[in-house]
Amino acid sequence: EVQLVESGGDLVQPGGSLRLSCSVSGFTFTTYGMHWVRQAPGKGLEFVSAIRDDGSSTYYADSVKGRFTISRDNSKNTLSLQMSTLRPEDTAVYYCVRDRGGGTNSLDCWGQGTLVTVSS
Amino acid sequence: QSVLTQPPSVSAAPGQTVTISCSGSNSNIGKNYVSWYQQLPGTAPKLLIYENNKRPSGIPDRFSGSKSGTSATLGITGLQTGDEADYYCGTWDSSLGAGAFGGGTKLTVL
């Protein structure tokens, strides 16, 4: 069974930092690109970041570029998102998502999400 | 402001058919595959349609997708109360070098 389990969400002050992790199982992690997608309370889905299966390329939404860093450890089946200089508008549920592959950007497996709250 | 444009809401009676539109541009829908996602209240999104018109295993054929130019459409036939959810279209934007979603459409089954 495919599983993606996010962790690391927390309440953090504006300007602070946080690291999200996603532990995956049930599939060959090294052959899939991965994404982070977020959803602010009561709002729609927003692409945050993506990384290729081998980590060779990374992609970011303009809203997080320069503040967030996506990475993966293929030896530990783990995806990470390092977030810094956090703003109140970064408050959201963050989903770890598998890309079905083949350059289709079809997100076929989603974690349950982890809540990040940025507030003083 | 979402990159892709969807109607905020649609509604129809049980058993009826509904369509949800998704409008983009040459750099996103015009150049890349479109996916559709269903998000039931309080749950994570689920992939409904990928590569414009393909259904993952387990998705009933009541759900269909199509794409023409810079627009895509999700169709749902034989509406059920359990179909009440938020629906999102998604694709890649080659100019932005980033993923893109529509703002979401809330489906109400009256």
C-alpha cells in the first residue's frame, strides 16, 4: 500500500523557520518525482514546489522562491521542505504528493497533510 | 489569483449531468496534460482524471475529461449525493516552470 506521511507542521512566528518531512512507503521512491502542494484555510490548492526523481531539478512557486528549499533523500525514502522567513500567508495544510510520472504532472497519491500556522 | 480559471460553483439534481470548465493559456493547458482532482470535505484531494481523459483504477466511468486548445472540461454523469465535493483542474505551466491549479469548483447535488 502506498503511504505518504507528512510531519513537522507547527505554530511558528513570522520570520521563523520550519522543516517539513514526508516519509513514503509502498512504492519505489527513486522512480517518482514529488511535489509539495498547500491549501490555506478555506482556500484552493496551490503548487509550492517539485523535485525530479533523482533530485537533479527543483521547481518553486514564485511566492516561495528564495525562502523554501525542497530536497529528497532517496536512501531514506524521505522528502523534505525547508521553509524560512515564514509569513502569515504561508499558513496552510501542506501536502506531500507523488507525481505519477512521464512528465504529466499528474498527482496520484497524496498524504494526509500537515498544518503550518504562521502567527505571532 | 489562480493560473487556471474555473467556475466557483455548479449544481445539479441527482441523476443529472454536470460539466466543469477549466480555462488556461498556451503556456499551460495549451502545452501540457490536464488532471482533475476531487476533494471531499475534510479529506486530501484525490486524482480523478489524468492525461486529459484517463481514469485511474477505481474511478467510475461516470467521470470523464476532455481538452481542447487552452481549455479542459470535467464531466460527471448520473450525479450522486456522494459526488458533492470541490473539484480542481491542474497542469504544468511551461512559462512559469511550476505547477498550476484552478481555483476550484464546488459541486452541489441538490
